[in-house]
Amino acid sequence: MVDLHLIPVQNVRGIGAQKAEELHSIGIQTVSQLLDYFPFRYEDYRLRDLTEVKNGEKITIQGTIYSEPLLQMMGRTKSRMTCKVVVERFFVTAVWFNRHFLKEKLKTGQDIVLTGKWDQGRQHLTVSESEFPGQGYTRTGTLQPVYSLAAPMTQQWLRKTMKQALTQFGEMIAENLPLEIIEKYRFLTRRQAIALIHHPLDVIEGQKARLRIVYEEFFFFQLKIQAYRALSRSKADGAAHAIDSPAMRGFVRALPFTLTNSQKNVIGEIARDLQQPYCMNRLLQGDVGSGKTIVAAVALFAVVKTGCQGAIMAPTEILAEQHYRSLQRLFEPYGIRVGLLTGSLTERQRREFIASIQSSAIDVVVGTHALIQEDVFFHKLGIVVIDEQHRFGVQQRSVLRRKGLHPDVLTMTATPIPRTLAITAYGDMDVSTLRELPKGRKPIRTYAVNHNMLERVLGFIEREVLQKRQAYVICPLIEESEKLDVQNALDLHAQLQQHFPQFRVGLLHGRLSSSDKDQAMRDFSENRTQVLVSTTVVEVGVDVPNATIMVIYDAHRFGLSQLHQLRGRVGRGEHPSFCVLIADPKNEVGKERLRVMTETNDGFEIARRDLELRGPGDYFGTKQSGLPDFRLADLVSDFATLELARDDVSDLLSREDFWTSLVYLPLREYLLREHIFSEDLLD
């Protein structure tokens, strides 16, 4: 059978060079990609009974024109046209805006199908579409797919094109799930599911098609990450480190604070991993300020004491510098040498530094993405710690595996998700969770105020700064927007400079160069600026223990987890800290966000509520989490299906014949295409 992945999309009749370019712009190059471009919702053109519809619903009704249309012109181009339509036993007033050209078609006694928004009180239908039975109407009684488009494409054209593609190539759609899975759940075949997802005969058929495709997405996601994990462990090509437990305990006892029970438990999990012959691949998730970095330091210490090197990657130079300084203080008494590798080194400094890594003159390397550049190799790299926002997918981690000895990997994130979801979604990783905050960490008092209280907020900032404290002020935009009536950083920076002439007001946003961003953050961390106006680029930043106020403008425009991340920039020192959310939310979601933020400081509870309010599509940004962008599947509402797929894949991979039986050859070929098979795993 011909592989649809290899057939260019212009082989579909009706797609010329120009239309092919339009499809290319939304990632559709082949017939397979076209057929896998699923609608995100449907327009419902099924006829409705007026006794069952609700006010404000979009509905389709069929009736008979009872009165001549009345046309009112409002200027040269705008118009309002009405006529009475009898629908069963109801008189409905149909209203068209700017459709005066239809007047000649609306004849008394003629049947008509109307789609539009229903006004229950006035018995009005504001018409968006109208059709006349017997005159070639096609949509009435159907569910029409709605796709994400790029101009100048239209829904009508893509619907027609999809039908043509199914007519031409539908019979060539190959099955990709094992027959036993299809029979187990009585799934539609893949051919049936794709045809029905684009053109469902009714809601039930559409649901069956969606369930089959959602399962399929989860199945292949789980297959990829579980196979990688299984192959990695069977290869056993990691280092079984001979951990010096007494030295590790001595290091922990010498810390200037007591570890929480959570930290102790996680360190135990990591220590057990380090002593195994396969590579550790562990995700450490914990709330803002829960002490993830010190756990990473203990892991680095343990590995370095076995004669290996360690590396820690951070998303920004300023954060890398902070890790460098804190690790230096911790490791110096033990003779462990720490170095800093960032993009700001000169070429000569960089060459000398890389040479010192390769000669093992440096035990722990702290750096930015510069660490994974091709010319960076280690003498004996044993562990890599990846800090927030630098999570790697399955394939990218192979870059780290080539840095000398196959290293253990510990990834840290301050964006927690429910543990059951984490274990399933991050199927290739073990998950550790820090639930406690260190003793002495004060809760941040959070207040929600409207814009009318701005003067009081500024007065509060002034009082804190006069006591030698510092403040963050966050805006959603860099500069003024015609589309959004929200505060922007450039204007606010100018305003606060005028309002606080006695203080230095800094500015930080995403359009600044890396060096300017680092300088702005460094000036604030060293108290050369007292107030820092910033966009959310400060979300993952350095510790500034002296900062006690976080003010967030238009707070209802941020997600809950992002608000919590921003709030976590303060409360890191000995002084009481505050977060002030300035907002005038117009909808219930915005109001609920403010309510949750003022009621709890628990990041896990906030993450749960954020998932409920936003859904995983917005919650799991690929930059933040590394999770795949599913076409149809929803990690929250489809969680039960995700668990089924996870268990089914686990069962398949546990079978002795999975890697040899012809029955599973298509699955092995998929893993080969996805680069899960590689020489270093199968040799």
C-alpha cells in the first residue's frame, strides 16, 4: 500500500501551487498531514425544536416566510432587514444585518432554513446563514467541521478539500494500532475514524471517532517514552556510582539549615538511582522556594565524590551565576572546584575553560545552553542537573548522553502538576515531589485591589523602599497596544520614574539584549535599583532576599501558575513580604483567579485549579513543560484514556516477543522513525 506520508498534498485534486503554499504555511506538506489535520469543533446545523432551545444559543430552524421583508438602510452600506417566519406553531422575527441583497429572494410562503443566535424574550433570530430547500442547500441537518486556518483559506474550501482527499485517498489509510487493541475496545478502524472525525454523521459517531484518535495519540506518545525508558534500562550503560554515604551525610549535617522530610526522602530516591547501572532520568518538582536547589547540590556532591564531574544548566546567565556562587560556598570546604560557562565568555576564555573541563580541572560546571554546544566535552561527566525551563524531550537528551560517560539526569521544575498526571505524562521519567517548604519561610500575604487603589499601592511601595526594601512591578505588555487596554512596561517605567524621583527604577523586558537583561537583573539584585518594572521575563529569576513587594498589573490576564511563580520572587528573605494583584476582571474566570491567589500559597493546589480553569492546552506550554502538542487529546478531560494507553503499552513492552514478532513490526518501525532505536541503545 502506498504510504500517504510520501504523497505531496498537491496530489489532491483542486490543490494547485498557490493552495499548496497556503497549506504548507500551517504545516501540511503531505496527504497524511492533511487527513490528520483535525477540526477543533463543529458547527451544528441540525434542526432544533424551539421549545427546547435556550436564550443566546446558536440554532438552526426551518419554517415558512409569513410576511414581506422590511428593509431599513443605516447609511450607505449598513442595513437591517426583518421578516416574520412561521416555525411550527411559533412566529419568529428573523433579523439580517447588512444582507439587503437577499430582499428579492425572500418570498411569502417560501420555505427557508435559518441559522443564528436565538433571543428567547423577543422571539428573534439574528441570522448568520440562510438556505432555501430545493436550491442546492447542503448544510442543514449536518455537523460541519471547523478548522484552524490561516488567511486567505476559508472553512468552506478546506471542508471541500478534505472531502476530496478522503474520496481519493481514504482507502489507503493504513491501520496503526494492533488488532488486539482494536478488538479489546471495539474501536473504529483508523480509516473509519478519520472519515468520521472530519464528517460525523451524528454526535455519537463523532464521539467514537474522537475516542479512537485520542487513544491513538496517547498510545504512540506512551510507546515512545516507555520504549526509550525500557531500552535505556536494558542497555544498563550508566554508571553504578559507589556513593560515599558517610561523606554525603556529613555534607548534609554541615548545611546551615535542617532539611525538610520531603528533601530527605527525595535525596534517598536520588541516591538509590545513582547506585543503579542505568542512567537516572528523574523529574524533581516542587513549589517555589521548596528547596530543589539544595537537593541538586547534594546529588552533585555525591557524584563528584565518586570521581566524576557534574553539570548544572540554568535558563539565564544571571541565574547560572547565582547557582555558581551558592555552589562555590557549599563545595569550597570540600575542595570541589566549581566553574561557570556562559555565552558571555570571550573566545579565548571559552577555549581555556573547555580545556579545563576536559582535563578534569573543574569538578562542577554551571552554565546556560552553552553547556550542550557540540565542542563541549567532559573528562568524566556523571550527572547533569537541568534547572527550570530547560527540560529536554526524549531526543534532545541524547545530546547530553554524548558528553563523555552517559550521565544521570535530574530535571527540576517549579511548575508542579498533580502527581498521578505527572507519572503518566512524564512516562520516561521517575517523578519526585517536594511538598514541604523549609522552616522559617514566611507565607506571602496576597491582596487583590482594583485600579482605583493605585495611589495606596504606590504609597505602600514607597514605605517599604524607605525601609531599605525593594519592589517588583509586573506588566502584561512591553509597550502600548491598540487592541488591549492594559498597562505596559515602557509607559509604567516612565510614570514610576516621575513618581519616585528619590529612587532608581529599573526596566526589564523580552526585547532587551541578553546582556542588558542580565545587567537590569544584576542592578536589582545588588540594590542599585530599588523598583524593577518588568514583564514576565522575571518569572524565572534570581533570589533577591531584599525584595518584599510584588505588584502585578492586570493580574486577571495571567494564568494562576504564572501568578504564583511571579509571587515566588519575593518572600525569600527575613522580612514579611506582600503580593498586590491590581485588576478589574470582567468575567468569572478572572475573578476566580484572584480569589484563589488570595486564599492559598500552595503551589500544588494552585496548579490543580489552573488546570481546571485553563485546560492543559494553555497550562502546558511546550517551552515550560516539554509535553507534546496533542492534536485532539486533552490531558485533563481524557486522563482515563491516557491511563488505558499507558497500561496497554506497558503490557506490550513487557512481552518477550515484542522486539521480534512480525505482529509488532509496524510499532517497531514507528520507534525507528522517531529515533528511539539507536546504536548506543541496541548494540
